[in-house]
Amino acid sequence: MERKTKKKKGGMSFGFSQVDTEFMSVFSHELRTPLAILKQLVILLYDETLGPVNDRQREALVKMRHNVDRVKECIDKLLDIARIERKGFELRYALVNLNQLLLDTKDYFTQQADEKKMTISYHLPHEEVNVFVDAQRIQQVVSNLVGNAIKFTESGGRIRVELAILEDKLRVGIVDTGLGIAEADLPKVFEKFIQVTRRQDLEQKGVGLGLAIAKELVERHGGEVWVESQLGVGSRFYFTLPRFYTADLLTDNLKKNINELLAQKKTVHLINLLIVNYEQFRRRVSARPQKITENLKTIIDAAFREFFKGGGKKRHIFIMDTREGRYSLLFQGSTGERIEEFCALLSEKIKSYFVAKKIENVFIALGIVSYPEGEAAREVASSANLKIKEIYIGAEMRQHKRILYKTGLQIIIDGNVKELCQTADLSKGGLCFISHNSWEIDTKIRVRFHLLKKKAAIETEGRVAWVVRMASSAQDPISRYRIGLEFTGLPDKDRQLLEKELKLYYE
Ligand code: ADP
């Protein structure tokens, strides 16, 4: 199922003008009332409240009711798309467990699948999957996709609902062994009023709006939706949602607090601070991660107090994931602009902290991205109750970025191997090795070392740039030295080889 249609970046416009949208909304409302009366009358007739009916009349009434329901569904969908497209459409975010959200409709769909003699199975992670979404709207997306899977799969078929936790997002998949979609039709299915399955025997025809609504809703959440399908084999509909980084650490109490904040009509801000390349960072920085986290918390608290001084008792919740180098800050009130300013202050403060701690060659605040991306999305997000900002703090690709690298190193004097040592780290400009001998600063030495991945040896001249005596212990009383060697005569060919090798270690 290699054929795919993927979302184009930048959001989608349905091509309705504001006037069209308003017209559609008014028109649909006008249709709803007579339709409700019609349905009521059909029920009165069917129930024989208005007098006895014979079997043939009853049959006709069942059909009438069924068709009234269909018209109502069409109108509801039209109204819904008009509502979603209208300026000021709001997503009501809450912190929900996505597993639970999917399970909420499991019984309903299992029953529907049973009726059509097909199976439906759910494959969900064991742990809670906490995510910020408008639960009702995401349920609508899921229901539409699962409903379609049931509608376009024949009896004996199988449907699979799955949830995968990816690095920075969650992916929901609805996979069916149904009719499938022709390749030429794939790019069209998410368009409005498009139906590509031309089968007269389908019990319930739709209006071709479900997928258009689903796409719009997923994109408003900052996710993507796509389909992979093959005619006669089946379809796989997928959608993603951004992951809430520190969600794994939430206690029930914290979740309750967050949802209380979100339930108030006021805007809540979520700032995610992410240390990218955290693993490398942890290895290179001598301070304990807990210590850094404590310091970060102090910085954030101080920035918060400084920025919102006089703003009353603004509650904020700080959640940290020291294992992964991820932090979240959640609070209420303030405008988007103020938050931009606050984020700028925060990243400035964090940057100064790392500079002061002399971890400048590892750390630099890369800046702020606002989420969801794009102008249209930003406009929309401004009417949601949750605004998300992310600050990435990451390793800048330094010219001489060092990586941990353990390989054998020979020190060559007068063409003979004088000493066998081991390297500790390596960069384009030099390396660090451990030796039993102390070397004088600026001594010129020749070294040969083995590249682990490229499986080649490099021989070069170098200058001893620094020497640090390592602490000896009772178990290991022999003193050792860490020696920083700067390459001075690395041939071009070897430099290129070294660069290629290092690239394999950069993430
Ligand atoms: P509707 O279901 O109201 O027709 P949708 O927007 O939900 O509208 O779907 C649009 C079209 O995409 C459907 O009419 C059908 O042709 C196709 N489609 C959607 N889901 C599936 C599926 N699981 N298998 C095959 N075709 C599908």
C-alpha cells in the first residue's frame, strides 16, 4: 500500500466565502425545523397514535424515517463545516487519555461490525497516552473514519484501530480490508462533496463531507491526515496529533489541575522547553541532570515572577522530565504578544545560564516556534483555549563539535610506536586521549588512530593544547592524564574521512 496522499503544508481552504458560510448556516438552520416536525409526524404515524396503519404503510414509514434521518445528517454536516470554517471557531482543549477516547466508542462500533459480520480489533499501548485535544472533535474524526471503514468493507472483512506513540507525535490508524480507493481518486477523497466509491448497493450514502471535516479538524489540532489504499485490497487512514512531551509524568492530581485551568473560559498557555540532543548533552555536561533541572526551575520561576509582577496570583504548573530533558510550563491569562515576550525573556535567561556555566559549546537557545505552524493556523489557535509554544534548547553544530569516541591511539616518535592509549573524544579539530604520561603543553606529537565506522587509520601531527590530571582512587592509584590534542598537520584526504566519520555520530 505504497500509494499515499499527504497533506500539503499551510492548511486548507474550502473555498467558501464568509457570506457563503453564513448563508449555509442560516439555510441549514431553516431546514432543520421542518425536518424535525416531519420526523415527529412519521413517528406519530408509525406508533399508530394517529390511527391504525397496515404493514405496507408501516414499511413506507420506515423508509420515510430512514430518509429523513439521512437528510438530517447531511444538514448537520453542512452546518458543522460552516461552523468550523467560521472565524472564531473554537477548539475546546482538554487533557485526555487518547486510549480511553478510542475505547469510548469501541462497544458501539463492535456492535455495528457484528451486524455486518466483520471483525474490529483495537491495538492500543498499555500506558496512558495523555494529549491535549478537543475530545469531542477528535471523537468525531475517529467516528467518521471507523464509520467509513465499516461502511466500505464487506462482510467477512477486518478493521483494525491502532494507536502508535511516535517520537513527537501520536498516530491513530484505521485499517480496513474493504473496497479500497483507486489511485487516481486518492488525492480527492479529503475534498468536500467528493464520493469516489460508485456503488449503488451501499446502504447509506453520505454527502462526501466527513473526510473534509476530519481533515480540517485534525489540521486545526496541528496534526496531519492521510490515506494509503489499493482498490480491492483495503484502506489505511491515519492521522497524527502532536504529543505532549511531559505527559508521561502527570499524576491524576496534576491532570485534574490542568483540566480545571482549561475548563475555565480563560486562555491557558503551555510552554514546552525541549533540550534537543539530550543524550549527548548529558554525557558532555559534568553537572548532574537533577542539578540542571533544579536550576532551570529556579530560572523559570524567577522569569515568571519578573515578567508577571503585579499580575496577582498567577498559578503556574511546572512539569519536568529529567530523563528526556523536557519541561512544560502551564499557566493561565495573558495575551499572545505577552507570551512571545515572556518566551524571549525565558530563552535569554536560559542561554545566559548555560553561558555562565561555561557549557557554551554545547548549548544555545535556538529560538521559539509557535505551534500550530502557519498564519492561518495561528489565527485559529488564537480562538482556542490552549496556546502552545515550544522553546528548543539544543546543541548548535559547532565547528569543532566533540563527540564521545573511544578508539585505540598510537603515539609515534621517530617512526616508532611509543605509547598505546585510548581516545576519549574526537572532533574535526582534535581529540582527547588518556595517557599515563603528562605531556608538556605545546609539545608536537604524531598520532595514529583508527576510525571505528569508516574502518580506516588516520595519522597526523598534533599539538598538546591542554593536560588535566585525573583523580586517582584507592582501587586505581596510578595517575592518568587527559590530554587535549589539536590537529596541526591533518592531510585533506584524512580530514574528509574524519568529517564523514563524525557525521555518522551526529544525530
Ligand atoms: P461520505 O462517507 O459521506 O461519502 P466521506 O468524506 O467520509 O464522505 O468520504 C468520502 C469518500 O471517500 C467516500 O464516499 C468513499 O468513496 C471514500 N472512502 C472513505 N473512506 C473509505 C474507506 N475506508 N474505504 C473506501 N473508500 C472510502
